[in-house]
Amino acid sequence: MPTTTNGFRGAGLGLRRALLGPLLDLPAGEVDFLEVAPENWLNLGGRLGKQFQQLAERYPIAFHGLSLDIGGPDPLDTELVQNVADFMRRIDCPVYSEHLTYCAAEGHLYDLLPIPFTEEAVHYVASRVRQVQDITGQRLALENASYYAQPNPEMTEAEFIGAVLSEADCDLLLDVNNIYVNSINHHYDPLEFLAQLPLARARYIHVAGHFDEADDLKVDTHGADVIDPVWQLLSQAYECVGTLPTLLERDFNIPPLPELMQELGQVKQRQALAQEAALSHA
């Protein structure tokens, strides 16, 4: 199962419609790649479609889906997968990722809900991942997700992730903010959890901000600046997996592009420091 690269490296931003114009005006080299939810851009025409195509000719564009519903009870939407596969080929997309969650049950639920950490769920999800990979001809990357309840788990979160990725033979999208959020909400050490993941399968990284509902309850919103503990966890992830392509996620309360670029600069700075440290120990 091939894994494409297509210049996919460095530090990237999630593409939102409000950023189309500003990104087209940005000097080359300021952003290394962009990420989109393919469902939102598949059939976009007109001015927005033209602007998207211009950006696709300038940057690698990774796909991070929202509605594959990899762990849900409904039949897999193979028409969606085929459309995504065609879209990938059309713009030479380097990677397709999704959430290790479910989001539908006789219709979309408009939320990303946790899959039970059970052996039965491992086999079920892995078979659906293999089906996706057969259609796309590419490895799927699954993101470690944030969650707020997990009834009657048979295994730990890290064991579940590892078992799914191993049985499906797919990749990992490593979300360091989700690790931090879950570590607070479920009372575990984020570094110990990081070490338990199948990091050899890591394909790229997400970093984001979240909402502090309370000292012991964090909500994964992608609507705020990244905080220091998450930045530190990102640097520690680089020590484990190297400076993989890293996306700064911002879905709500999106500031002007110059402010986003300042935060993206922190990703680049941490990547540079990690690369220097790796060279010094070589």
C-alpha cells in the first residue's frame, strides 16, 4: 500500500474559505502545506473553486475527513470514499486522514463520538479501514481522538489505537492537543500515553487550542491559541517521531492570517530546534 509524499513536510494550516484570498496573497514559502475536509471542497465551483485550484497548484493539500464514520453502525459510504479517491488523484493529495470515531447512526449526528475500546470494535473498524484503503489505493491515517466518556472499556485507549492500526495496517495522525485534553479529563500522564502509541506509524501531527471548561475538564474546540503544555508536548513528540509535517488547527474564532502566521512560526521554531538537537546527537 503506497504512501505518497509530494513535498508534504514542514508546518501547515487548515484551509478555511475566509483564508482563500489572504493565502493567495502570501509570499511563497511562508506555509508548507494546507489541509482541508474533502467533503467541503469536492464539488466547489465558481470563484471559490478557482481559488482552491490555485492554492492546490501552489501547496500540497492534505485531506482530513469529517464524515467517513469509520466506527459507526451504518454501511460504509463507498461513494464518498470513491469521490475522495478521485479528488486525491486530481490534486495529487499526499495523505487522507480521518478520526478514529463514529459520527452517524441512520444519519449523521454532527459530532465525533468515541468507539468502544473492545476487541469486537477493533475487528470491525479495521475491516472498514481496509475497505477504504482498497478503494483509495493509499494508506489511511487515523487520528487519536478526544472523548469525554468511555463505558465499559475492555482495553486502554492506547491499546485500542494500536490494535486498530496494526490489524488494518494503516497510519497514525498524531494529535498532541487531544492527548493533552484526554490526559486532563481522564487523569493520565500524557508522556506515558505518547510512549504507548504505535509511533512508527505516525504520518503527521496536529496541534491546536482548546477550551478550559474547568480545571479538570478541557474541551477540544480548535478555537483558541495553543497553550504552553501542548507546545511542550509537541516538542516531546518530535523527540519520539522526528519533525513530521505538523498542522496548526484553527476552526473557530479564526484570527487574521498574520496572527495565525505568528503561531505557525512557533511550530517552525520547534521543528528547527528538534532538528538541531537530532543533528547534535547523531
